[in-house]
Amino acid sequence: MNGATSLVKTLASAGVEVCFANPGTSEMHFVAALDQVGDIRCVLGLFEGVVTGAADGYARMADKPASTLLHLGPGFANGLANVHNARRANAPMVNIVGDHATYHKQHDAPLTSDVEGVAKPFSDWVRTSADSRSVARDGAAAVAAAMTPPGRVATLILPADASWNEADGPAPLPPVEGRAPVAPEAISQAARVLRSGEPAVLFMGGDALHEPGLMLAGRIAAKTGARLLAQTLNARVERGAGRVAVDFLPYPVDAALATLANVRHLVLVGSEAPVAFFAYPDKPSVLIPPQCETHTLATPGEDIVGALEALAEELGAPQNAPVQEREEHSPSSGEAITPESAAAAVGMLLPEGAIVVDEALTAAAAFMSRTRGAASHDYLQVTGGAIGIGLPLATGAAVACPDRKVICLQADGSAMYTVQALWTQAREGLDVTTILLNNRSYAILKHELANLGAGDVGRGALDMMELDRPALDWVGLARGMGVEAQRAETLEELERHFAAGVRSEGPYLIDLVL
Ligand SMILES: Cc1ncc(C[n+]2csc(CCOP(=O)(O)OP(=O)(O)O)c2C)c(N)n1
């Protein structure tokens, strides 16, 4: 067997079931091996940002890595923004990046670049296979690296001759590190500050935002009066009716500061200490108020749920916690379409167990508030702030969970970065309903212009934020890629088309005119 076959067999036996791919000449042996071995589902993306964003969505839902297959430095570079988002999501990810044959590199052929140099800033683990006999072992090490808590980005660079030369056979997965238990002092310290009666917040991320962690946090809050607060952007939050509800730290600096204003103790539970997304003149970078002490109960890679269990026990927390009630915000008939009324309609009709992808930007706050008491669902956010992930993320989530409905709340400007994902959804028959939030602008940037005090601006600056010349034909774009699509200009049309999307078993797009 050749190196490529030994690698595909290694990945499959390590549990990799899907390869999101956009290959080229240097990856042809790998493509042939995928076909020959047959244990890994291949999903073609027509742009590398689709490939990497889909791998992220898959990993967030499946809790294990997919692999990507990308073409040398330029192909990988095209996908990096969503590798960045995956890394910020702590999503396990194995990138296989083809490169020129080792002996060909010296000739500086057109596609030659420093692939390791491209990979390093966006990966936690990078290796270039030296030859075909090391490829299997390197592949197994890449999967183990990706699965190291809390989830990492591993990039294996595969020279073409390491693919096609003779190899020994697949390699076993080395032992994967588990989540380290937190030190007893971290638990007793958290217990001490929560018992103090001083205003405290459990600031939550990662596993703390999945049902077992949420219930434990809810019980601790019920006992101590601590507030539960999630990071602004999270890989996956389990929320909706029947679950312990958390608020999210708002994105705008002033709102975030107001949320944390009176807090005396901030207990980090699988989260990073909160900082402002950007610096703004005259606003702080660190969002923690001066009187507030920060305590780490569990870092993102530690045993977050175990730490919450130990803390609940130490505090003698009750066995149950109050959960979110079902809320229905029915928009009144004839109401105009706004983010709020649209979100109310979607919240009402959201199917049980949906996966909601939020790249709604200026409409996100409305959707978050109106889905708080909707049927229970998973909520996926743009963890790294790099836009152009919504459609790919939904694509990967649908591959991971074929029995669940995926709802993609997608702002129009962001959608245009990776719109090709719609084609993959059609080709794979993925059950994704996209609500395309068509405001024909980069609306958030207009707010940011004001927030930054950039002064009175003229037409030239504002023109950088308008997408209406020409207006995008979203129904035409979706249908052109094989996705059923309808336009909604009234709430009644939104409700009708959303119900049709929910009923349909394949991809569906609603062009929601805001
Ligand atoms: C990769 C990347 N490029 C550019 C930006 C800067 N950026 C942030 S928001 C935004 C526009 C978003 O517009 P849209 O998706 O239409 O949402 P809206 O603000 O209209 O709700 C841009 C260009 C970014 N965050 N990430």
C-alpha cells in the first residue's frame, strides 16, 4: 500500500468518518485512496472556507474531528478564516494539506510556498510528513492532537511523494489525553467566594453550556444566588424550554460593562476572562470591573463538568434547578418585518431539537432573545469573529446530525463570503433551512463607525457599507446552486415559507427582506 492509503486507513480506524475536501493535483493519490478504502465519506466544497467551516460545524456537533483535504499553501490559506473560528471554538480538526513532492520543491514551481509558515499561526499542531513510511504515524498523531482537550487544530502537510511511495500500513491511534481534574483548591476557593454572599457570576464556556453542566450550574446558582453568564461567543450552547437558561455577555463594550458592573467575584468555568472585542478610544479593553476578583474553577481544557459536580456537592446544592419555561412571542398580524418580529415568528415555529447557526450579526440579539424560551435547541456562534462561517457551519452540522433540522440565521454580507456552501447542501441533500437576513448592507459597520467616533463621514465611506448596488438576487443565487428558495416580504410569507422549510427534508432558503 502507498502512503495515502496507509493514511486514510489510519484516519478511519481512529474514528474519522468524514473528509471535507477541495483537492488538487498533489492530492490525487489521497483522493484515490479515499475512494479505494471507502470508509470515509467525502464531501466536496467549492471554496476552502466552506471546507474548513463545515469541518468546524461537524466537530462541534459530533464531538470528534472530521478531516479536511486542501491544496498546498494557497488552498489552505483560502480556508484559514474558518480554521481560525474552529480554533476559537476549541473544535477538534485534522487538516490534511497536500504539498509538492519533496524533490520538486527546490524548483520553486508556481504553487510552492511555505505551507508550515501558513499553518502555524492557525494550528495547535503542525507536522510535515518526511516520507511515505511516516505518514500513517503522523496521521494518527494528528488525530490524537486534535482530540486533546479542549479540542485542537492539527495540520498535517503531505508531500505528494509521501502519498504515492510505498508505506508499511496503518498506524494505531496513540493514547489521547483526557480532561485533567481541577485542583481541590480551585473548588474550595470557588465555594468560599460563592458562600460569601457577595455578588458573584459563574462565567461559562465549553462543556459548562451543555445540559449536564448547565444543570449543575443552575443548582449552584439556586443555592448561592450566583448569576449564570455565558461568554459572548460560544461553540455550542444547549438552550430553550426545559433547560437551565443563561444570559450571554453582550458584545457592545458599554452593555458588557453594565452587565458586570456590580460583580465582586467572577468565577471562570471553562471560559476565558472577558475582554472587549476591539479597542475603542476611551473605553477599557478588559471588561472586569476594578473591584471584581477573578477565580478559575476550570480552564477550557480541564474537567469542567467534574469541577461543577464537586462544587455543587461541596455547597450542598439542591438536586434540581429552575429551568426555562416555554415562551411564545406571537407577532401580531400585519406587523412589519423587523429582526424582532421575524425572530418571534421563528421562535414560535422552531422545531424541537433544532440546531441553530447564528451568523445573524445585527439581528442576532433579537433572535437570541426570541428563542430563549423556544423549543429546546443547540445554538452555534461565530466564535472567532471571522465572518463567512454560517452557511459552512450549518453544512457541517447537518452532515454530523442527519436526523436533526438545521436552521441557519444568516446575514447577507457574511453569506457572500462562502455562499458556495449552498451547492454542497444541495449536492448532499442536507436538511438546512437558511433564513437569509437581507438588509442589503454591512449594517454593523455603520454602528461601529459611530462607536469609534470616526467623525462625520461622507458618501465614500458609507458606500463601503452598502450592498444594494446592485441588490443581490438571493432566490436566484440559491436556485442557481440547486437549493429551493422563496422570498418573504411580509410576516405571513415568512411564517408560510419557514413552515415549508421545516417540512422539507433538504436545503431551503428564505430571502427575508428586512
Ligand atoms: C473575515 C472577516 N472579514 C471582515 C470582517 C469585518 N466585518 C465585520 S461585520 C461585517 C459586515 C457584516 O455584514 P452582514 O453580514 O450583512 O451583517 P449586518 O451587519 O448587516 O447585520 C464585516 C465586513 C470580519 N469580521 N471578518
